[in-house]
Amino acid sequence: MGKVRCRKETGSLYFDFFYKKHRCREHTALPDTPTNVKRLEKTLIQIEQEIKAGTFVYARYFPNSKTVAKLAGTIAAAVNGTFPVATTPQSAGFTYPVITAPVKPCPLFKDFAAIWSGENEISWRRSHRRTILDILNGHLLPVFGEMGVGQITKSDILTFRSTLAKVPGRKAETLSAKRINAIMAPLRQILNEAADRYDFTTPYRAIKPLKMTRPDVEPFTFDEVQQIISTVREDFRNYYTVRFLTGMRTGEIDGLKWKYVDFTRRQILIRETIVGGEEDTTKTDSSQREIQMSQTVFDALQAQQLRSGQRSQFVFCNYQGNPMDHNNVTKRIWYPLLKKLGMNPRRPYQSRHTAATLWLASGENPLWIARQLGHSSTEMLFKVYGRFVPNLTRQDGSAFERLLLQHGATTTVTPPGQTPSAANDASTLSAKEI
């Protein structure tokens, strides 16, 4: 009885069966997957049934096989119509499945990657388009560019990922798991799309992203925020006041224009951002939002209007009226200020985390906070910031305890050998004492 086997060198499946006392091994281009194995096993059953019935025509299953020449006599008999008419495949209307390479020729990876990016870039933000091109040119094309998109194996993918783990990173010895996952994402998308178009099983199956550690969230306390705002250079005081008390992202506050500041309704409209020095749309649809101004933010923006309102369309700008270079501000203003105040060096993005934790600690509605931050739901809010709330309020469980005391809840403990009534007199403990 024949078998469907896997060739270890390539990971592709092949038939192994006997025909006219010859052992026949016919290879396919199909990778070893449960679906493909089932498919080939059905074909093999059909082949063996035809061999048993004497109707098997080797060339119709494997037209490019070298075994066809060895069995020329059998093929000639089939062509000359030796088989009985009632059992010929033609008369039965049977179509033989030819198990060879995929019917559609697969392009090189570099060519299909160009097609894929060209079709999708219309939906990408400029910053994302630049990121994808950097990943393609810097990582994927040098490795996979000259390979057929349908010839890339799971082993090739895993080997490539393991080499990324050895590439030096900008701020660490090697690339982080987050960065590696970001590089692998376009590869997965390209291979999955090619598999759909050229009828092969994607080699990216069952490859999961690397597990990432939770990013550090180090919000400032309210006292630290006051220290920073009161100590920073006077021309940056309004900038950091708005940044700390609105939770705006770096690109959002650097790209904020006066036309999006509504003093009448006391709202900041987030509609644009600046990424890599270029104006762009917001990060996500939910990022387009209206931030409510507190009185402190309202006063800071009015003071800033006197400073830059006639000089630039941007709320916070340099002396030329252009948007601020956040890298320059971070190096020349932010880190020296933290060092002067004796605070741990933290990214300016921690100002956004600070706004979230202060809002939570003050008892604001979580749904309102999520909308202020541009989150589509409160899930991210509690996942990232919830653990900081008890440390800020110092009241964990106290509300429930006040409820118990308010209603006079008590718990009676009955020692061994005493009746409940006696225990009530001697051992009645309040909920607070327990």
C-alpha cells in the first residue's frame, strides 16, 4: 500500500507507491500540512484503485516524471485505446489531477513585495509608509529578495528571525522583541497575500510573535509636575503645562495649530500630528478627538497666544515659527531639567502617562479619560494605568470598609465551649477590627 511522505530536505510531500513492480516516488511542491496530506491521500487512494482496475495512466498524473519513459509500453497501450471503452477515463468523464508545481508561476519576493506595497500604500500614513520601506530595504529584501515567494519555507523564516535577535539595537545590545515583531509583520502579510494569489500554503503558519515585556510606565507625581513646570525655562512653561495636563502625544502637541484651539468651547481639537518632521493625520481614527481644557490649560494657552499667536500657525514653535524639533527639545531642555531636579531620567512621553494616572486618582470617569487620551475603549486604560491608582490614592478597600461601618456590620466569633449568646457579649468584633 502506498504512502504520502514528507521530504526532510525541503519539507514538501511526495507519493511513494508501487506500480508494475516498480517503486515510484513522485514529488510535489506542496508543504507538509494536514490539509495537503489529506488531499494527497485521497489522490493516492484513487491511483491505487485505478492500478487495481487496470485503468491507471501514469502520464496523466505525473506528465513530467522520468518514470513515464520507463513505462512507455503502458502509455502507448493507453493512447492506442487498448483499454475497454466502458472503463476508459475519457468515457467516464474523469479529469485527472496533475500533482506538479503550482499552476500559477510565483514571482520573486522582491517583485511581489513591490506589488504588495504599491497596492497598500494608499491606505498608509506617510510615517507608516516610510517605516515599511525601511523594513523592506533594510531587512527583508537583502535576505528574501531573490527567492521565489512560493519557495520560502518556515525554516527560512525562523532562521531569519533568529538572526534579527543578534542585530545590535540603538539603545540595547540587541533588537527588542517589539522591534523584531515589527520587522516580521510585513513579511507575514506579504507571504499570506502571495499564498492566496498563487495557491500555496503560507509558510508563516503557526509562527507566533515574540512575547514582549510590558513597557515601563513611570508617571510623575503631582508634586513633581509642579516642580517641573515652575522650574523649566519660561518660554517652555506653557508647553509643559499643556503637555502634562492634557495627555497629548508628542506629535500631537508639536503639530497643534491655533485653528484647532477653541477657547469658546474650551476644547483642543486633535486633527493632525507631526511625525519625522512631516505633517500627517492622527495615529488612529479614535485619536481624532476633543480634549477638554482645565482652567490651568486654558490660562496657559491664552498666555501662549500672546507669545506665538501672531508669529506662527503652530501653537508651540521655534523662533522661525516652525514646529519644534522634539529631539532637540528633549536633549537640550527635558533631560537637563530632570537632572537639575534630581529626578530619574524618563522619556517625555511619560507626561501622557502622568495625565492618565492623575485623572484616575482624582476619580474622573474612566470612559471620559479614555476619550481624552484617544483610546477606543477603557481596556487599555486599566491595563496600562490601573495599577498606579492605589499608589496615588492610598485608599484601597477603604470605601468598602466605610460602607460596612456605616451600616453597623459586625461579625460574631463563637469560641469553642461557649454559646452564641455568650460569644455575642464577649467576642463581637466590628468589621474594622477584623
